[in-house]
Amino acid sequence: MQPKKRPTDEGTQGEAPKRTIRRSPFTSSTPAPASTNNNHNEDNDHVPIKTEDQTYGPTTPTVTKNTLIWFRNDLRVQDNRALYAASMRSKVGAASVLVALYICSPEEWAAHDEAPVKIDFWMRNLVALRAELAKLDIPLVVRTAEHQEDVVTVVQGVVQACGVSHVFWNKELMVDEKNRDKRVRLALEEEGRVVVEEYDDQCIVPPRDVRTKTGNAYSVFTPFYKTWCHLVETDPHYLDLAYAPEPNAPEARTLFQEHFSATIPASHPHALDKDEIQRLFPAGEGTAHARLSEFVQKRATRYHVRRDVPHEESGCSMLSAYLNAGVLSVRQCVVAARAANRNKIVAGDEGLKTWIKELGWREFYRNILVSFPRVCKSRAFQPITEKIQWSDHGPRFQAWCQGKTGFPIVDAGMRQLNTIGYMHNRLRMIVACFLVKDLMINWQWGEKYFMQHLIDGDLASNNGGWQWSASTGTDAQPYFRVFNPLLQSQRFDPNGTFIRRWVPELKGLTDKQIHEPHKVLLPTQFANLGYPKPIVDHATAKTRYIEEFKRVLATK
């Protein structure tokens, strides 16, 4: 997918651009009127409206100095709404320069259980982003905020040092980040007429736009997706890609020379298989676009058939880490898939429309995050399920973490995660259901472990997936439906290919033996494998979980 260029008649350097730009890069960030639904809790603070006939911000300075774009989880140059808007603002003032900022925030990362392998992926892509920005003569300032509360002063310091009059960023959806951004915005606006502009860029359709007929947030996926598809198909601006930013004048390299040559973190320490991770997740926006193009053109038509086969990398897009880091936008993915599907979303090729629907799940869980912010705070979506009496069996939890449960398909999935920071989606469901419904261990323990280890760990999707598996969330798996790990293994890894790769103790077994070796082998044969016996009886555990859930529901 080639960078989208800005039309040449929209203003030149030193001139105010004509206000005939397309709506998409200037989608309003102003929240809709407050809903009467008590569950709806969006940030209703005033932010500037970006439309074709309005000025930037509520208190625009008379002179545009330099402009700052603050990158967070949007490490890309293409289809970045805040970046494009910042680029346009920088063309208003004579000799104005667009400056980019990225803040490393170790305490913030730790508070959100960000995996070291994921932070490493961010840093590798930050290096690639700096190279792309340098082609446009845009300097990238990298700063570290040792403590969460330091972020405000770090941004203020860069604004002052770089002579900035306008600051742009794309909105984040999590409660802590929204509160942080509010503090930054207030601090900047209070100290000298610095204008802040925020843009909706994480979702194709902003959460406030996807509502029931009564104006409430959806809590079930199917009607949400139906409305979401209707909006996307009937209002083309939702899929409009933002234009690529305009380059700075060459003089920017002289003015901000130290930022073009400064050393920035090129990696982050972790103990996983670095070579394999580099192979699976190479850095760079160009790499991500090549992978997206190859997937939708060659493999997506088989996605609905192959996506549940864990040993086939080609069955999945392998784009989740790029979406999480913002190296790709979800808009770009849907636009590419829709184009390959003859401009259709809910019809057409089965594989392509299935993949688009999976991206719809990503949008749905972000809507849940915004509309029901308690899920950001380690709360169950269904409050009554917080009465479940979980087991605090530490040794069993450790066996699950280490991939030593005695259930081969579960252990294979956990060992994959512990080795490369990634787990196939079918395995994520299997191991999650096993932890919660076989071991009766609180889903929040598993949610946290995943976030601490996944290269593509995403709060909204991870929380949604775990609560689905635990039957505590929105549109969740019914409590009485419990995955049987043996049947899951036989169905999705019938020949044991995935198990043999990640559980080498079992690689010498036949296709039939490998799924349940403790039952089909003689005791001495099994003992020679060096593989643990099952730590729980599945049938007994299933009955216990269902009875506990029934007990809780009876308290309504």
C-alpha cells in the first residue's frame, strides 16, 4: 500500500491550507451528547472539532511556531490522522517545523504489565520510524519519564525547548492514559496558549458512533457488528486513509541537528528466542505493509479454513503485533481486505469477510473498554461473576505457566508463548479455558500472565478474550460450555505436529498416542518420557466449575 499523498492545491509551505481537505483526517474528536445510559462513561471534556470550516483548537495563537506530534501506540507515517493534521498545521507559520516526540515510560509500562518482548518490538519499530521521519526532515525527540507523573513535565519541557505552539496526538482509550492526556492538555493550555488537538485513530468507527437505537453501547457482538458494518458501508469517510505528512524544509536538519543524530533505544532486554522473534516479527512499516499485501492477495481466501490450525503460520495474518504497536492501522487492514473482496465486507469471499469480522471483534472490545471502563480496572464485565470462589492453588498455576500440566496441547501452547512471546489464537482459547474451568483459577491471573509475555498483548482484546473464556464477560462463552483439551487437541492438531515442536518429550509418539500419552502408554513407557502426569481430571473439574457457576447465578 503506497503512501497517500496530499493534494497539491491544499496550500504550500508558509500558507494556510485550503479547508477543502477530506473529512477523514479531520474527524471530530468532540464527544456526542452524554447518553442517559449509566454504563456509558466517555471523556466529555472539550477537544477541538476538526472540520472543513473551523479553526484549529479553542484558543488558536495568532502565530504558529513549531508543531509537535506525540507518538504513542501509532508508530507509523502512513494513515496517521494526528501526524497529517500536525503536518498541515506546521505549514501555516513561516519557518515552522514539525517535531516528533516519543516518551519511554518504564513505570507506566510496568503498571500495565507490558511484556519485555513487546517493548523490544516497539523500540525496533521506533528506530524504523525515525528513519522514515528523517526522509521527511522531521526530527524525532526521544525522552524518558522515569515515573508516570513525570510525563507532564517531559512534554512541557520538549514544548518549551522546541518552541512549540501546537501539540497533536491520537487519543488513547484506556482510563489511565485518558487521565494522563487530560493532565498534559490542561498543563499545556494553562501555560502560554499552547493548543492541543486530539484525534480518533484507534478505531475505524469511533466508539461514540456505534450505538443502539436508544443511544446505548452494545454489549453483544452480533448486533454491534451489524451496525458497525452498516456504518462503514454507507459512510465512506470511515475508511478514508489520512494523507502522508509533508516534509519539513531542509533547514529543520540544522535547527534540530542533535535529534537527527541522537542515539535512541534500539532494543529492550528479554530472555526469549531473539532470532525466531526477529524472523516472525521484523520491524518496519514497509515490512508490515508487505505482509498485509501478501496476506490479503494470497492467503486470506483460505483464512476461514486454516486459521484454527496452530502449526501453520500461513493460516494467520501474523499482523497482530503491528496493529498493537500502531505500525499498521486497522483502517489500512480493512481497506486492503475490502479491495481484495471486490469492495465488500459482509458478503463475498468467505476467508476475507471472516478476517474482516475478526477485526470487527477488535473494534468491539475497544468499544467495551470505552463504554464500560470497569474492565480497565480488573473487574468482570458481569459483576455477579465476581462472587465465584476461585482456587488459589499456586503449584497448579505454576504448572500451567511452565507448560507442565500433563495435557500436551495446553503445554505446547504455553511453551510457545514462553519461547517466542506469541501464541496461536486457537491455543489462547484452549489454555485460557483450561486455566479457568479445569483448574478453577481466576481468569485475571491468566490475563496478567498473557500481558506480561505476549508481543501482541492488547488490553482490550486480551481482557475480552479471557472474560469470554471464563464466561464472565460480554457475549461470553456459556458457562456450561467447557473445552475438552483432548478433543481440542485431536481436532486442531490431529497429527500432533504442533505438539511435537513444542513438547519434544513426546516427539517419538504416534499420532494417536501423542494426545493422551498417560492413558495409552504402559506406566513404564510413560515414565521414560520425562513428561508430567495430568494435574487434574478433566471430567471432575468440569463438573466442579459448572456447579460453582450455578451456585453464583442462583444468588441473583
